[in-house]
Amino acid sequence: LLMNGLVVAASLPDDTQIQAAVDKAYQDYRSLSDGANADYIPALAEVDPALFGIALITTDGKLYSAGDLNTQVSIQSISKVFTMAKVVEESGRLSIYDNMGVDATGQVFNSINAIEQHQGAEMNPLVNPGAIAATSMVKGKDAADIWHSILSYYSDFAGRQLTVLDDVYQSEAATNQRNQALAMLMYAYGHINGDPLQATDIYTRQCSVGVTAKDLAMMAATLANAGKNPVTGQPLVQSENVPEILAVMATAGLYDDSGKWLYKTGLPAKSGVGGGLIAVSPGKFGIAVISPPLDAAGNSVRAQKAITDISNALGGNPY
Ligand code: DON
């Protein structure tokens, strides 16, 4: 829009139109049963595949929702965004860029080859090796202190105290030998700060944090709102650090399908194998959908469809 010679962002449609877009996506995809729960972490296979919740929170803190807003799933890889934010806040905007990098790997999220390609560099903090390295960069005097600092940071984004889903943590901790191997290799190439197995354990805990669709929407809305929680008003990321975080989400948020996603929506986003997906329309809204069945790339089928339709109906694409 051009007003008085100034280019200004088009504003969102009114309340009823936003709610109507959310309701329509819920109705359109409610009975869609494509995809399958992740099962390489045994506890994830047991989550009800019918679970479906949509939440959108605007930068002025209004919530629009449909479906299940009360059931928690594990946050999984969506946590990686917020650990990246923590490291950038604690250690500066170049800390992530200089360690594991901010490039797409072209490989699956837990690829050994991606490490070998550039000896643990030229990847990003949203794939497992980069994420475990990012977790190892969080400051604290011991493992418990680092963990509490991470959990309280995530909780501030959600605007409530979050906790670990213990069954998911136990299940993942018993089966995370591959992540331990990734961490060891990243350590061997000099990208892990301290004990790689400690970093892997803290990473496993962070992936097991329980969140609802509303929690995830609040976390996304905080990024949409230049780093300030739109309801509590708490500043969590300095506004000048937000664009870099969104850039990494745009590059690598949906793994091998990140390009396709950006092509269709223009939205920085992040998926998790628990079935959550967050997306950010800067200055406008954060949106989250929870629906456990995933496609072949590891992204929630219904979440991708619902967010694409809602954002396109609301003019959420910043490009
Ligand atoms: O480390 C893992 O494999 C899981 N805790 C997280 C992976 C994940 O969510 C990838 N998402 N698409």
C-alpha cells in the first residue's frame, strides 16, 4: 500500500474474517487422514493422530483458534528456534553464524553426511547436529543450571510455565544413540562446547517440552512482534536479532521441503516431529497448528495445509 508517499504494510482483515479463515481451515482438513505419526521415537507413535488444533495470535495479542487447544505434544525440533534465539541473545548475532553456520544442508535433519561435508560447519542450528551444538553454547554453571535457563526462556515465550513430558523424554533418551553420534562427531570437529553427551541430554529434554497449539502460537507471535511477547510485554529477543532468526527458519525450517514451503507461503516457519508447526508473519501474527501425522519430509500434513490457507486468506506473505 502507498499512503502519503510511504510504503506501509497492509493491515490484517477484521476479527470476524480472521476467525472465519481459521474455522474454514479447521473444517476443510479436520477429516483428512494423510500421513503418519513419527515412530522412530516410540512415544510419538502413541499420540492420537486425530489431535488437531489451530491457534493464531496477532501482534496485539488477540487469539483466534479452532479445535484442540488443551492437549500438549512434545515441541521437538521447534525448540531449536528458541535455543538459537537464546544463544544469539547471550553470545551475539555472529555466534551461530560463526560456529555451525546458517546454510541449508540439502540432507535430512539427522544426517551424518551433512557433518562430513564441511566438517560440521556450513550447516544451521535447525538440523540436529547444529541444534545440539547450539544447546552446548547456552551459558550456565552446570547441566541443571543450563537446563533451567533454557526451560524458563521457552516458558517466557509461551507466557506460562512449561514442563517436560516425561514419557517422551524417557522414550527419546533410551533411543537417541544417533544423536549422541552426531554430537560426538560435532565435538571431534570442534563445534561443541563442553561434554557432547551432556549437550545431547539437554537437547533431548528441550525436545520433550510439552506445548499446546496456543503455546506455540504465542511463541511464534513473540517473533512476529519483534521479539516481545505480545501478551506479557516481556522482551525476549532484541528486535535487531529477530530477522536473522527468521532467515534461518525460512532457509531450513521444514527440512528438505523448506523451499517448497517458502514458495507457497513466504513465511519463516519451523516443524517438529511431534506434529507441531509454527509460522511467523512479521508485524502481523504468529500461527501454530498441531496435528501429528507427518509427510515423507517429516512435516505435519494438516498443519502445512491449514497454515498455508489461513495465511494466504489474511495476506500473511511478506513478499
Ligand atoms: O532429535 C530428534 O530426532 C527429535 N528430538 C527432533 C527431530 C525433529 O523434530 C525433526 N523434525 N522434523
